[in-house]
Amino acid sequence: MKQLKLKAFYPHFFAIILLILIGFIYFYPTLQGKVVNQSDVSSFVGAAKETIDYRAANEGEEPLWTNSMFSGMPTTMISTYYKGNYLENIYEFLFVGPRPAADLILGFISFYFLMLAFGVNPWLSIVGALAFGLCSYNFQIIQVGHNAKMTAIAFMPAVLAALVYAFRKNRWLGAVLFGIMLSFEIMANHPQITFYLAFITIFYGAAQLCTAIKQKTLPGFLKTAMLLIVAAGLAGATNVNHLWPTWEYGKYTMRGGSELTLNQKNQTKGGLDKEYATAWSYGIDESLNLLIPNFKGGASAGALSKNSETYKFLKSAGAQNADQMIKQMPLYWGPQAFTAGPMYMGAIAIFLFVLGLILIKGPMKWWVVGISLLALFLGWGRHFMALSSFFYDYVPLYNKFRVRL
């Protein structure tokens, strides 16, 4: 009997090892000591240098002010270490190897467990994990140095897996895991991604509520929901050491609102200016990038091949440096100011998603449809201003963030 139980874990052991290997193979140069040239990380190094030097010279004493940014400012959102969260040791243990490989592997494994929580076959769960982790958007944000964002995205499936497990299997164990995973999600320190995760959990909870009413299992739903709410509160409490300073500091930034504006209609109460917040709105027709790679040309600047019509034209026009010119061409023709590339989800993944919506019966698929459409519509930003204005004016905290698909 014991041997049979161990055999049940073999597929999961194999899956985790495989996903780790794929992550390291993709980012093999990091094992050689190389690092990704990330522009935002370079900016951080410069902004935080004075703080880091002071900390090193004063036995870890934490400075709360730096003169190296603007005319001086708090270090709250630059480089401040907050003590008191004892889950940090477990948090760091979850990252296998150097980043960004560690974030990619974390995303793989998190999504694998989410698939298992939904009752998906382990082998198909591996495919789903790869589709999630290898989404082109993940590598775009890694390229520019949005490391906190990538970490928060990687933890999202783990939080949802615990949520699903609480409703489907064991409410007590699921709630404990939900609280721990949500604490790690918040610890990643990208509030916008965590905010979007809240939308997903609310939609899933609403679907569970409808199912419970229909099946007359409302008492069980309420017990599970209460445990999850308590777990969420504890997850927030473990991170109050950096959430509270962020909240206080936010009041004195552009996210706290400003009276210095020429257009009061665009100003949200205590939040970002709508014109600024929607500057990177995804074009409505640009959404076809989800299915068709480079539908709007790709990145703002990129290389073309010598087989391209542009190269042939340059050569025919007598351009002596045509070989160099095609290495950095303006390729993007969408409505955004600039972009690192398209939000390509994968044609096969989109096909399977639509096929699943057709084949899967029952009410649970509708929460997926609902949250997917909401994400798409909100990503359109200024191109769907009726919805965006409603959210910026009436949905709590939404006016602290910029629109991104």
C-alpha cells in the first residue's frame, strides 16, 4: 500500500524536474554567470546606490532618505528592507537558481499545481505550465527588468491553486495554503498584479457562490469563504511592514492625486490623471496579437532579414549601410508610444481555450469567460473610455495603476 502511494507521486516528481530543466536550458547563460542587460535594473542600481552604500557602511542600518533622486526623497519605493516578516526565509527557498530562470521555473511549477487543482491529468498539466511560462509577454518584462512583476505573475497560479483546492478538496488545508501563497504574492511587491489577482479570485468566488446556491450547498460555501477571507487578512498582515509605508508614501506621489492639472475632467479623486494612466492602452484591433504574432509589427525597434522588402529597397536605392540599418528598424505601427513586443499568447493556446469553452459543460467556465473579457476590455483603456472611466472613478484603488493588457 505504501509503495502504491509513492508511485502516485512519480508523475509529479518527473514533472517538476522536467520543468526545472526546461527553465535552466532556456536561461543556460545565467548558469555561466551571465546576466540579462535589463534597463530598469540599471536604473535601480543608480537610484539605490547611495542607500546601498550607506547600509553597507553602517552595519545594516536602514536609511529612509536619499539625496540621489530628484531633490531628495524617501527610500520607500527605491531600496528599503523591512524586517518582521518571518515567511521571507521560506519565500527565498522557493527560487531555484539565479533569476530570471528562477522566476520562469516558479511560474511553470505554480501553473502545474493550478492544473492539478482543477483535476487535469499531470501530463497535460505540464503542457499547460509550459504554455503559461513561455508566453511572450513574460520575456518582454524580463528583458526590460520588470522583475517584481514577473515574480508576482509567477505566484498568481499558486494562489489560485490553493483557492481551488479549498473549494474542491479540503477547505482547511486549502485556506492555509491560500494564506501562505497570497503572502508570497504580496511579498513580490508588485501591487498592480496582486490587484488583478483579486479580480480573478472574486470572479471565481462568485461562480462558486452561484454553484452553491444551485446545488443547495450554501453553508459549506460560506464556511470555506470565511476561512479564505481570514487567510487573506493574515497574508496582508504578514506584509504590513512594507504595505503600510507604501500606502502612506503614495499619498504624496502622483498616485495620490494632484491639484496641479490643466484638465480637471481627467483627474481622478486621489489617483492618477486618466490621460497618463491610459497612455499605454492596447489598441482594439491590436488585440489580435494574442492570436497572431507581430500583427502590429512587433517591437518598436527590431531587426529585419535580408529577405525583407525593406532591405531589398534600401539596396536598390544604393544605401551603403543597408546591412546595419536593418538591424534596428521601427517595426511597430500600433497606437502605443513604444513597446518591447506583442502580447502573443500562442495560436494553439488560444485555439484550445476556445475549444474548451465549447466542450466543457457547466457554469464554472463562465467565470473564465467573464474575467478574460474584463481584462481585455480594461486593457483597451482610452479606446474603451466608458468602462475605463467607470473603473477609475468608482472601483477602489484602480486609479492608482496604469492601463496594461
